[in-house]
Amino acid sequence: MKTKAIPKKPAKKKARALQQTPKQKLYASLVVQLRSLLNGEHDLIANAANFSALLFNSLPNVNWAGFYFLREDELVLGPFQGNPACVRIPMGKGVCGVAAQQCETIIVPNVHEFPGHIACDVASNSEIVVPLFDGERLLGVLDLDSPSIGRFDDQDAEGLNELVTVFVAHEEGLGI
Ligand code: SME
């Protein structure tokens, strides 16, 4: 009788891939692309610029994607894609300042309902801000805006957190 060897690992991989939503698949592919962009390069500005360009050009319905880095006690604009933005955001102000102060990812379905939201682009209607940490130390935030109400959900939060973890691990020791 002919027998057929069943390759265990690929089958498991396939099963896991099938369970992923399209958005999770997109983020999984962005992790691979980000690792490839970072590979061999340790210039923070270059890497943050490429990271923001990757997000801006790969994620649908996004009109701003970029960084604010913590400088002393305020957030200062870093590499980004989108319209020119406000340069300095005090801790606790706007979505970015609140996310930085509370050290947590904030999803804002409608920015017009967020008290103290700082409008950099009138086209923005929803926003997600993900803090960047080196261990316990806050380095800054990644900020994404969308013209669509309710654009960002928990899968975006999870995917973006994984991406910033890859980014920070790569930049570790550069003194962001
Ligand atoms: N909306 C942000 C300000 C930064 S821009 O969106 C690029 C905030 O409220 O913190």
C-alpha cells in the first residue's frame, strides 16, 4: 500500500495562515518588509523615515503616518509621511501626548470627539497612537491618521505594536 508522508510543520503553518484575517496577513507581511528595510542599517532617521513610508504606502485609508520622539518632557516631530504637522506636543496634550503620558495605545474612532485633539490635517477623522518603549523607558510615539471614521481597530493596534517592537529592538542602544 502506498503511504504518503504528511509534512507536519507546513500543514500547521497553513492552518494558522488560514485563520488570519486579511488585516492580520497584511501586518504579518509588513513585519517581514520592515525587517528587510532595517537589515544592516542603524541610522535612526533613515530607518524611521522608511518605516513611516512603508506604513503610509501599504495601509489603506491613511493620510498621515509618522513619529514623535520624546525630547526632555515633550514630543518632537520625527520622520513622517503626510501633510506638515505640528512640531512639538506637550505630554498629556492631544492624542499623542495622552498616549505618551498614559503609556498605552489609543484608538480614536472620531477625533472630533476627543477632547484636546490637535488637528494637523483637516482631512483626519480617526487616529491611532502607539507608544514606543525601550524596556520601561518611553521613547516616543507612532501616530497614524485616517480620513475615515473608525478606521483603526484592535487588529491595527496589535499589528502596529508588533511593528514598533521590531523597530525598537533593532534601534536599541542608539539613544532615541
Ligand atoms: N492629532 C495628533 C497630532 C499629530 S497629527 O495628527 C500628525 C494629536 O492630537 O496628538
